[in-house]
Amino acid sequence: MSDLQALRKQVNYDKTFDCVQCGYCLPVCPTYETMKRETHSPRGRIHLVKMAGEGKITIADLKEPIEKCLGCMACTTICPTNVQYGRILEGAKEAIEQQEVKSGFQRKTEQFLFDRVFPSSRWMGTLGNAAWLYQKSGMRKLAQVTYLTSASPLNVSRFEKAVPDQPGPLERSLRKHRIRPDYKLRMTVAFFTGCVMDGVFFDTNQNTIELLRLSGAEVVVPRQQTCCGALHSHAGKSATAEELAVRNMEAFDLEEIDYIVNNAGGCGAKMTEYPHLFERGTYWHERAEDFSEKVRDISEVLVELNGLEFTEPIERTITYQPSCHMTHVQRVSEPPLLLLNQVRGLKLRPLKRPDFCCGSAGIYNLVNYDESMKILDVKMDDVKEKRPDAVITTNPGCLIQMRVGIERTGLEKKMEAMHLVDLLMEAGPVPK
Amino acid sequence: MKNWIDELKRVLTPKQVLTELADRHSYSFDASFGEYLPEAVVQVKNKYEVASVLKAANEFHFPVYPRGKGTCLSGGPLPVHGGVVLDLSQWPEQIKVRPEDLTVVVSPSALPANINQAAEEYGLMYAPDPSSAHVATIGGNLAENSGGPRGLKYGVTKDFVLGLEIVTPEGEITWTGGKTIKNVTGFDLTKLIVGSEGTLAVITEATLKLLPKPPAVQTMMVSFKDVRSAGEAVSKTLTSGILPSKMEFMDQACIRAVENFQPAGLPIDAEAILIIELDGHPEGIAAELEIVEKIMIDLGASETIVPGNPEEAARIWHARKQVSPAIAQIKPTKVSEDATVPRSKIPDMMESLQAIKEKYKVEIFVFGHAGDGNLHPNILCDKRDQEEMARVESAVEEIMLAAIKLGGTLSGEHGIGTLKAPFMEAAIGKVGLDMMKRMKESWDPNNILNPGKIFPGQVQRLVLRNE
């Protein structure tokens, strides 16, 4: 196979022909709106991938337009011809990753993050514990005041205030791995903890398990599970993503469980796409299909179980920012709204453009900080108009990003960002 | 000698002039065929910037290709001779409704859907409704004289333009027409500019006419066992004293494609269906509905469906909108034609299309705006298959000639651009074409604006293959 043929296969060149260049994706693309050129639109990117496949531009020319894509997939929902933009995007990222010579520093940082931190629940736990120590000891305040954290790479400092108070190491280590409901057993589910969720939003994970338990589900938390691989796929590291997918498929015993439940829109999306990682007809492809069929968002399972009554009215005005990957990849959009409607007293003011990404997009906000903030500002204009006292989300990245947004607009005294699950726990859930 | 790209960066700001290879390729295409790499893309935001670019172009002799959102189906914004793509889509959107005059003043970047929405706040409407109204710019709609289903009753873009502010090819800012409904002051330059496909001027502002929004609409869907009866039903309706707002046609191939793609409950055994919309006062349309239904039944309609609520009606229109995506699933390349014939000739045109389909063994799907004779025969093919594309080229050529023979024309609403230029002489005659050329030469002596469009070049036949 010639180099160009190999590249065409890698970037899914053939799939670019599904695009009829009608431009219907332009009005829904956040980066087209904020970066104001066709180069940063889905139609432009698809065309550029095609040009790379024809040798008319180089992979280096492709780098900037591809890396500035959020991967929010809003274009795939609106696309009249079902272009598989996700496959084209990830293929292009893989090609860039393979051909690129990165600076030593960037490569080391990325290697550390992708090979060590995200796949390791131990590392994420340790990070969580470090965050806890840091908060409890008063270091946080000091660091914020002295701008100590602003010296760290990848703009991490800007997100540091958005991280919640952390539970202590003891609390983490005490989590049970099989939780049974008090009354009737209605189904058995496995809980996918997610690495960022479990490392940084441990309490939300505990709340998720509790809501399932109260709804009558037995919950198992497989110890061997690992990162879903979404961030790796988005960065073009398909080999690592494949490895992680295999480890997860081995960790979950599908015979025993009805669903694999998660509470992170991005992780859920990746896991429903596991079959894309493997060649059709192979053993792992088949296994991935079985696995992805069982993946569900917590909101879907709670709606299906329909086992909760919310006893505490919550007199608040909220708005809801759906996770893009939940809407456009998992195609789940109704269940969170159905649950919110069950809470008495809650006033939901829908956003004008809920499907417009918040700019979090995995680690996009870390590596493309300025672009991400421009998108967040558009989102916050929409949020501000609704005057909510809470923004509800269903994904850790969105949650952190919305907190940053609230802080950027100086509304931290008037508004907070919350995971749907935490709000539901506040509403006094009891078994029906 | 001064470099013209540097000159553009000097008269504008450097960040308005895009020269990176990725940016240039991103403006090398539209929704039709072919790709042509410009040397620069210039993003302008006011008329003075447009004037500066055109003055520089006349000094340095580089071509300028105005572009809205690049949704054109005939190659209008393609930079076929390189030079500059003039991107007007990032111009700040302005829509100023003047309800007491029933007019609206818009910037070239305004979206037709937004214009209509702004008008609706005053109980008014902007009638032209091309299917890309939520994406395309009004500038592009004006340049191409876009149509849409409602064209049947209300007319097309040109029927809604009272005045324009333009920059001439030599970089002079001026205006045409005015703000009044009646206006016979000199040549009607407004109508000349509208539909000139960006070859005579860059439109920088437009004053458009609005109409009162009809208070009610009623949809009906009618199935026919043969195409000829469907065509006759259109003529009969239009001569019965009733003017529906839309009369859309789908052939059996389209019906089946939609049902395979996203089942909508369309009658798959029907040879053709008509989707009709009446608008006006509720009492009026109730009476009209009865008359239309009777006409349909008299002409042998096998089924008429009258949706009882807006949701059901929306489902029918959604099915009509699914035709394009549904047929695009069949093969990757869609050659979308819009040859238009006098309304009475629709059945004859349908027969010609059937014959062409068999002769060249190509997949033709026919749908479109039957009420105004504007059909959209779409040929589904694969542009990587050279042999097939050669057959498609011949089929398209014959479709054009068939339309002309029936007293019709090359394009109802997509424009001539690059694709249909070879057929211009056949359509409008030697003298007519020569008069048009002379006008172009006097407006644009240095051939700056959108060269390579409308007028046939060396290539005298349709070419869809680019390798």
C-alpha cells in the first residue's frame, strides 16, 4: 500500500464523500461561530481531510483546524446525510499524532497524563487525595493568593477553583464493591466510575450508587475497571484507547448485569462507540458490540426503574446544560429532563441553545484555553439571561467548565453548577 | 512591483486577509462541483472595505469572487481563476424592519430565515423560502435570485427587492432603486443586479419588501397512480381560481427512498404525490380545500390526506424535506438539476426524464416545485467512477436540451455558474448572449468580478469530472 493509500485508510477518506457540502452544519458549530472561518467548521474540516487524503495539503496543514475542533458532534445530529464526522475527526487526529514532532516538554506532559494518570484509578484517587490535602491544609487559599498554581502547565490553575472539596483517603477506601437494595431487587447493574468523576467528584459517584440502590438496583463496582479512553481517542492515541477498552471489557461481567451505568456523558459516549475501535469481524469487535449495547447513562436507568419519589421540594430556579456527547453521540436527551420534572418546586428555564457546547470538550479547555473561553462566554450569555441559581449538567468536564464560567462572570455568589445526580439527592429520594 | 496581497493587508488589516493553505482550501468549494484554490480569502465587514478590495483588484488585476456561506448549487462563489474569495458571511448581521413601510433593510450577511423571523414579530413575512434559508446569506440569495416552494404564489427573491446598495466592479459605492413599491426612474438596475451571480456588483445592503403574514395554512397530500394525472391536477388547480402557496411533487423513486431512509408513512405504491399548501383566512382556505380536493378526485387521485393538526402537517413537510438526504444515501454524488418548464409541460418533461434515465442507465430521482414548473431531477452517481460520470454528463446535457425544447429554461433557481455555462447560447440565443457579454464588459472593463461564470469559456460542454 502506498503512503497515500495508507493515509486515506487512516483518515477515513472514503467517508468524506458522504459530505455534500450543503453547509447545514455551519449554524450549529461553536468554533465556526467564535473563530469565524470555514477552516474551523465541520464542512471545512471534512474537506481538508479529503485534501490531505489526495496529497494536496500536508498533515501539518491539517493540524490546527483539527486540533481546534471541540468534537462536540453537534454537526452529526444536524447533518442531513449522516456523515460520520467522528470517525473522520479521530482518523485525522491519529494521523497528526503519528506524524508530529512535539516538543520534549509537551510530549512528556501528554505521556504522563495519558499513559499514567487517566487510565489509573489509583492515580486519580491519589490526585483526589492530594487535592483533599491541599484544600484541608489551607494551601489552596495560599496558592490562589500567591498565584502559585499559575506556574503549572496547561492552564490547570484556571480550573483549580472549580474542583469541589475532596473526601479524605479513608472515605475513598471504604467504598463497597457490591451494594444491595434494601427491599425488592429489580435489576443488577455495574457502575462505571470514570477516572475524572471518581478522582474529583467522588461524592457524586457515591450519590449515583445510592440513587440506584434506592431505586431497587443491586450495584456492582468492578475493581479492575479503568479509564474509558475517550480522552485518548480525542487526542489521536487510538492504540492506548483500544487497550483501555479491552481492559474494561474484561473487567465487566456482562452475564451478571443488565446495564453498565455511568454518570459522565463523555465516558458513556466513548463506551457506546467501542465497536469503532476494532475491525469488523474480529473477536474484540463482537465483544465491544455486546458491551456497548449495555452502556446506559444514570438518567436513563433511573427513568426506566421509575423507583423513586422525591420528598423534599426544592424551591430553586435552574437551567440545564446537556452534555454534548450525551446528546449527539449517545442520543440521550429526554431522561434528565424527565427526572428534573419530578422534583417539586423546581423551576426549569431552558437555555436558548442547549446544544451549543460549553467549550469543555475533554481536555480542550486545558490545551486550547483561549478558544475554549470564547465559546464559554457565548454559553454564559445564554445562561445569564435565564437568571438561574443553579446550572445542572451531566458530565464532569461540563461541570468544571460551568463553574469556571460562573466565576468568570462574577456570579459565584448567585449561581452554582451541579451534577444532576447531586440535585436529585438533595430532593429527598425515597423508594416508591 | 508591489505585491497585491501586501496591498490588501495594508488597505484592510492583516488578519482579514487569509493566506494559509488550510484557509484557502476551505474556501475552494461550494455545494456544487469542483474545487479551485484561491490565492487569498478576504473577510470584509463594511462597504468601504469592499470598495478598497475592488480598487486594489483593478490596480493589480486580480479576480474577486464574492461568497456568502457557500451553499450554492451552481458554482457561483468558486474562484475558478484563483485570486481572492471575498467572504461576506462575517459581516455583522443587520435586520431593520420598517413595519409602517412594509420593508426591511438588511446587511448582505443576514440569513433569510432570520429576516422572516424578524418580520413575523410585526405580523409580516419575507416570502422567499429556499431550503437553505437558515444557512445561506441574503447576499447570496440576491446574487443567485433564489426561489423556494412559496415562489409559486409569491414569486422569488427578485420580486421582493426594492433597492440595493452596491459596490461596482471598479470600487465605486452607489445605490439602485429605492424604498418605494413603484419606481420607474431610469433603467431597473436593481433587477439587473439581482440574479447576476456576483458578476456585476457586490451587494452591501438591500431594502426588501414584506407582506402581511397569512393567518392560517392548510396542507394536503395527494397520491396518483400515474405522473401525467399529477401534472394535469397541477394545471387544473391553477386554472380553477385558486393559487396555493406551495405545490410540491415527488416521484415514486423519491417516495421509496424517503421510506427506506426515515419511514414517514408515504404511499409507496403511488407513482407520484403532490403536497399542497393553501394559505389565507381560515374560512377562505376551508372553502378552497373542498374545491382542490374535488379536482384531485376528478383527475383520479388514489388517495387524499388532509392533516387535522399542525403536527401532522409538519410530518408531511418533514418527509418532503427528507428527499434530498434520503436519495443522497443511495450513491455519494448528487447532481442536482433545476431545469424549469412551463407548468403545462410537466407531464412531457417527466416523460423525457424517464427516456433519458433509460437511455444513459443513470439513476434519476425527480421532485420539486411542480406548481411553477421548477422540477429538480437529481442524478445519483459516484464521482470517482469516470465511466459513470461520462454518462451522467450526457444525461444532464440532454435534460437541459429537453427543457429548452419544451419552452423552458436551464435553471429555475440555482443559477448558471460554471456548470450550465456551456448551454447558454442554446438557451438564450447568440444575440441575447452577446448583449449580456457587452453589458458585463461595460460594467466591469477589467473583468474583475466573478470571471469564468455564466458565459461559456473554451469548454463548450458540461464537465463533472475533475481528474
